[in-house]
Amino acid sequence: MIKKIISIGLGIAFVLTSALAWAGMFDREIMDQQRQIDKGKASGKLTRGEAAIVQDNLKHIKSKDKGRLTERDKEQLKEMLDRNERMINKLKDNDVRKVY
């Protein structure tokens, strides 16, 4: 009886671990960029329009980060994430202020 319970428990753990592995390869990077966008909007470093653009990019990347990905797909998603992060940082660092 105990062996059966342990076997079932290990089976469930294996299934959950597998599901988490396929949840999305770039989830952490996507969450980090989402935090950057939210902080940029809250601080005023990103305008509404700038935030909308990088948010739309991130939404597109999220939609592609599903299921099995080929190595080429992974490389393309990584490049898109890197490009979007550079945009976020560049937009947050633009030094626009009144001249008076």
C-alpha cells in the first residue's frame, strides 16, 4: 500500500515537473521585462505610448513562447527579448525635460 502511494506521488511529481518545464522557456525574462515596463510607467520614465510599444512587443513574444520550439525559434525569441530589453532601457534613459 505504501509503495503504491509513493509510486503515485512520484508519478504526479514527474508530470508536474514536466509541465513546468514546457510552460515557457523565457518566462523569467518575460517577467523581468514586465516589471521594468511597470516600473517605468509608474515612475514616468516611460510615456504611455512608449510603454504601449514595448508591452505589445512583449505580448507578441509571449504568444510565441508556447509548446516545443526549434533551436532557431529559441534563437529568434531570445533576440526579440534582447532587442525589446534594449528598447526599454533606451526609452527609460531618454533625458527629456523642460528647458526653463
